Amino acid sequence: MNLVLLGAPGAGKGTQAEKISERYGLVHISTGDIFRENIKKETEIGLLAKSYIDRGELVPDEVTCAIVKDRLRWKDCKNGFILDGFPRNLFQAERLNVFGHIDGVINIEIDPKLLMDRLLGRRVCEKCGANYHISLLGGKTVCEKCGGTLIQRKDDNPETVAARLKVYEAQTAPLTEYYGNKKGILMTFQSTEEPPEALFREIAAALDGKFKK
Ligand code: AMP
């Protein structure tokens, strides 16, 4: 089963992708994580990506598509993958059609009023990338999964978040129509203030119904 996860920044894609990947044994491919890893290691891709990410803009399509195309060739993707943060515009979606096969698209909708709080309150593990919200951490500063330090992403600041949301509206939101026109692959869910497990139960029920053997 090969899936794409769509949704605004802060909709909870990363958290849901982790859960889906765990339950269905899919490789979780997050282009944002790949870029952040490259930035940490100061690779050529990292240096290039950093300037775009810091401004809340998209990293150029050619670079991003080449990374995903290469990653999907790895053997571990044979049993299925979930793409989190790719495609982010129509160009990338068209390219993905050429180098990958997609069985389902999970679209997470969210009230825009919830997004700022989610993004500004988000803390991520420096080591494994797990996501938390500061309101639920009770003062904890280390990751409960791996013990890594929890930090705030550099692009989770009010100015960059505003830019990212604009980019989402202009470039990524049209993908719901794009995939909606491909018969039967789009599944839309609402992200609310409920704990992420509630949304995951809905997503898992839909996936079980759709892809049961
Ligand atoms: P994310 O972790 O998905 O929120 O991505 C963080 C940042 O990485 C985005 O704001 C973009 O600058 C960049 N990025 C991630 N995925 C893509 C993509 N598919 N195309 C272009 N830029 C991306």
C-alpha cells in the first residue's frame, strides 16, 4: 500500500504518518525530515534547502523530486510507503505519477484557527523527529521514545509559519482537487482538538475498509 498524506502545516501529518507507518509496516518518507537531516549534516542539499525552509518557501521542485524519486527506489519501499509532505504542488504530483504508484491519498483538514497554536507550541525530538505539543509535556524536555532533547523547529515562528500557510493555500491545497479527480483514492478527515489517537482510529478504519485483503 503506497500512500500520500496531504494537509496544512500543523494539521498533524507527521504524527499520523508515524502511526500509519507503524501499524501497516510502511516506510515513512518525510521530505521535511530529509531536508532537516541534510541541514544538520551540512550537506550540499542541506545548505541549499536551508535558505528556502527558513523563509517558509518550497525547496525547488527539481531537487525535491530527485530526492523522492531516489528514495522510492530503495528496497524497503517494496512493501509500501507513506509520503508525508510530498507532493506539495501540482508539478510534484505530476512527477510522482511518473516515478511512483499511489493507492490512496489521506487528506487531513483542520480549522485554520487551530494551526498557529499547534505550530508555535510544537516541540520536536532533535534525535528521532517525534512531535509533541508543549501543553501536553508537563515541563518535560526529553523525548519519551528515545530520550533525545526536545526543541522548537526554527521555522515554527510566527513569520515563517505565516509564509508556510500562504504557500500551502496557493500551491498545496489545489492537490485535493487534483487527487479528488482520480477516482476513489482521496480520503478526507478532520483534525480537531481531540487527541491524535481519535483521528488515527478514523484513518485506520478507512484504510482497513479500503485495502483489506
Ligand atoms: P515540513 O516538515 O513538511 O513542514 O517541511 C518543512 C519545510 O521543508 C517546508 O516548509 C519546505 O520549505 C520544505 N519542504 C518539505 N517538503 C517539501 C516539498 N515536497 N517541496 C518543497 N519543499 C519542501
